[in-house]
Amino acid sequence: MSVVNSAREVHVEEIVDVEPHNWLNMKEVPAWLISLGVHLLFLFMLASFTRITLLDSENAIISSIEELDDSSFKIDPTIQDLVGSAGETALLTQSMAAAPQTSVEQQQKMQEQIENEIEAPEPIIDDQMTQPAKEELMAAVEVTGETDRPEGGVAGAVDRLTLEIAAAAKEKKLLVVWLFDVSPSVSKRRNEIADRFENVYKQLGLLDATVDESSLKTAVAAFGSTTQFITKDPVSDVKEVVSQIRSIKEDTSGDENVFAAVTQVSKRWLSYKKQGRRNMMVIVVTDEAGTDAQANLEDTIMLTKRNGIKCYVVGNASPFGRREVNTRFEIEPGVFVPAVSETGPETVASERIKLPFWGQSDYDFREISSGYGPYALTRLCAETNGIFFITEETSGPKFEPADMRAYHPDYISIRDYQSKIDKNMAKKALVMAATATRTSKRTLPTPTLEFPANTDNVLRQAITVAQKPVSELDYGLNELQVILEQGLKDRPKITEPRWRANYDLALGRVLAARVRAFGYNTILADMKSSPKVFEKKENNAWRLVPAEDVRSSPSVRKLGKQAQEILNGIIDEHPGTPWAYLAAKELDKPLGWEWKEMKMDLDPQGNRVSKPNPRFEEEQRKRREALKKRGVSGNQPLKI
């Protein structure tokens, strides 16, 4: 630095000495020498201004660093004098990282200085610039590989698909394959899409194009136990396709080999895609999860990904942690029959234990929406950069997408999923416990809560009958507790909120159920040994209702306290989610029991007396006849 200053002083002195001595007559000085002197003076003035700026910049940055550790970073000596520790913005982070201590006050002053001195430039907008259409803006938003819930159900999904088709067709020529589920429950959805089918292509401005000139081709297929090709070859004129969609025949077999169908349509028209250098997308229209995921999912994903085929699904949300949804299906006009629809689960394996809710109806609890589509179909969309459109959710409670965003399932291969749970005992224990409650031959029963008592003998007999299944229940609960507690040491290692919530809910509910079972057995044994007397003579039965008093040992009460702490923790940590909802429902009823007297219609043997209901009997007759036409036993729910 001193070298520059000394040089500047020497030259200044030389310039000052020129005038007094008047060594040369200015007229005798060559023009080139005068020009050289003027340029040198100008350069020295610029150098002095530049030097001042650099020194100010150095002082501004270095003042915030008390000590530099040279061993922590290296600076090229050829540029050190130029930039110091504060040169370009890109070096600021390294310089700050080199300081072992930094003055907070100095940092605050520096931040204020930067905020006051640096102003963001105004954006330059050309009023004449052509703005993109709304559809183009929407199509450019990257939502592929996700779950979407369009407003308007099926109609909203079709409108959103129109934008996806337009975006793909804009890149290059496009082949769209519509793949329809032939289940009876999807007939309404098929017709709804057929109603909007022509409108989709009218919006694209391609409906009236000739075959040779069209950049968009359409093919239609259907699937059930087998795959049907509705159009032999891709077509340009979709008017003829609409009637063919409406004429698809229903399949009541219950088999929905959707992944085999995606594979078959992909292979059938793959050469057409390659020869025409086209984009290709497959749009699956269904309301279930498919029955061939285990056999065909991985091969289908490999085929579609390798060939750049995007897959979309217009489907239903899965029930939370369940494989099937119990519903009512209109088998004939005005005739509804019990039906089951396999629309889940949203995960690779069961991650929710199946336990009864004591003292309250659990119908709504069984039909909670997961907020996501079934695992296999959603993963197919995610792997191919498509979208799963949820057009219908379960009848139970639903949750805001914003609250559920951090709780998405693992969309990974089954092998990777198994490897993941093997590395954490808490996850492995959860899956083992959840699977046991859904596959074990010994189901966990819901205990009897009402007991006839027109005589003491009738009451004792009813209690004896009720005690046996509860003993089996407690045995099963004990097994679940042992399995889950094996994962306690790995529970703190879980980072994903979904896995934390799943494990805690399972353990909290199992502990709460064990407390209820202990108290239930205790209060039944007391009543059996010493039957209570009715306060009102007209009453002839007893009902067990939840109560705060847990009539059992101190160890059982301690277990109840642990259960409450775990469940309350879920409510605090995961608000607005299915886990918080179920934890609150478990805590909604106290863990203890007490007796309430009541009146029932009983015969002398203590059996309920049922009154005839002509309307109910007529409905049952119509159901049996409708099911018989389809070859379904009246005791089995219809698979739709």
C-alpha cells in the first residue's frame, strides 16, 4: 500500500517543481510530450479516487472482524491487496466464517447500513410485451408428481387435465390414452366424463382437425379382470369415442387389474409414440386402488418411466390407514345394498392399528379420509411426473390439505420401504402391530355394555358370556403392547412427523384399551358376585358407561396416566390431522366404568324382544332379490 502512496507523492512533487523553474519554453515542448503529461495526470487522479473507495470498503468490512484465523481459509496473495477480506459479495460468507468472534453491535450497524444503502432496482416492464394466457400460466405451474384436489370433483379434474393436455401438446404431438374402470360404481363417473369429453377437445381447438393435420391423437381402453381396447387405433375425431365410452359393459367380478392395463396400453401404442415422436399420457379413471399392485406395480413404473409416459389418475381418496370402505350402493333404482370398496391404504403397509372405540359409535372413525390417494396409484403418478386427482373423499371427517402437507406417505418401492422400517425398530414394531390387528384370525372384539337383569341369574349368565371375549381382547392387547414397546428406544430417532404420529397413536390407544379392559373385568366381577339393586322398580337391565374412576390396581392407573400423556402429546404436536382427531376421540370418554340402570324389552329368559318392522322387512326382501340377480349371497357385501 505504501508503494502506491509514495509513487503518488513523488510525481506530485515533480509536477509542482515544473512551474517555478520554467525549465523549458512551452512553445518549444513537443505536442506529444504535452499530451503525455496531461494523460498521466488524469490517470493519477483516477488512481487516487479508486484507492479511496477501496480503503473505505476495507474499513467497513474489516471493522466487524476482531481476529482472523489464517489457518481456516486461504487467500490468493496476488489479489489480497485488491479485495482484502471484503471484496466481492461472493467472498463475504467465507470472510465472516473466518472470524471466531463477531461483535453483535457491529453486525447490527452493518446490517442497517446495507439495508439503507442498497436499493432493489425497479423492474423494467414493457407495456407492449405480450402477456401469457391464463391457461399457459396454470400449465406452467409444477404440480406433477403430487396429489391434487380440484374444486368441482370430476368436472374440475377434467378441466385441470385439459390444461395438462394443452401443455403437453404444445411441446410436440401427443397421444392421450383414456383408461376406464368397468366397475359398477364408476359408471356415473364414466358418463360424467363422456359428457365433457367433446368439450375438452373443443377447448383445445382440435376437435375439427383432420387426421393428417392433427397433432393430438386419442385412444380409449377399459379394464376390470381383463383389458378391453375400445378404440382399435388412436383417432383424431373424438365424436365417435363418446358413444363407445357410454357403452362400456360393467364387470362385477371385483377384479381391477389396473397396472396390467396400463402396461398393456403402453406396450400396444409405444411404437406409435416413438415413430410419431409424440408425447404420451395415460389417464386412469377409477374409484379404487386396484387388485394387482403387488404383482405388476414395479414393472409398470419401470416401463412408463423408461419411455417417458406420464400417468394421471382421476380417483378417490383412501380411507385413513384402511384398505376398504364400507358403503351403500344403489344396485337398482331406490334399492341400496351394503357394499365394500377397496380404495386404500394410502401407505405401502398398514400403519394404523385396528382397535374398537369403547362406549361410542366408531362408524365415523372408520371412514376418516387420509387426504391422499391409494399408495400404488399415487406412486405411479409420482414416479412418472403425473398427478393423482382426488374427486371424491370418504364420508367421515376430512382435513385441510395445508395441515396434511407434511404428512405425505412414503412413495418408494416396497423393497426400499422394507429396508427403511428395518433400520428403525419403532417403525418396524408399528407395522408389525398394525398388520397383526388386520390379518390375525383372532379379532379384537368390542365388549358388551348392556346386560339384561330381570333376575340375578340372568344377569350372572350375561356377565359370564361377556367376560370370555374380553379376556381374549386383553390377551391381544398385551401382545400389541409388547410389540410396540420393543420400539421405544428407537422412537426418538424418528424424524418424519407421519411416523411419529402413527407410532404414538398406536401405543397410546393400546395402553388406553388395556386400562379399559382391566376396569371392565373388575367391575363385572364385582357385579357378578354381588348384584346391585335397581332404584326404580320398572328397570330390568344395566348399562356400563365411561367414568373417571378407574377401579383397578395402582399399576393400571399408572398405565392410564401414561396413555393420557401420549394421546395429549399427539393433540399438541399434530393439530388438524387424523392422528390428533383420533387421540381426542380416545380421550373423549374416561377410562373407567360405572353402572347405569335402564329398561329393555325382555322375555323371561332375558332375551330381547324385537318388534316387527314391515318397512325394514320389505327393504331387506328387495335387497336379497337384487343381490340374487347378480349372483351375490345376501350375507356378503357387494364388491364395487
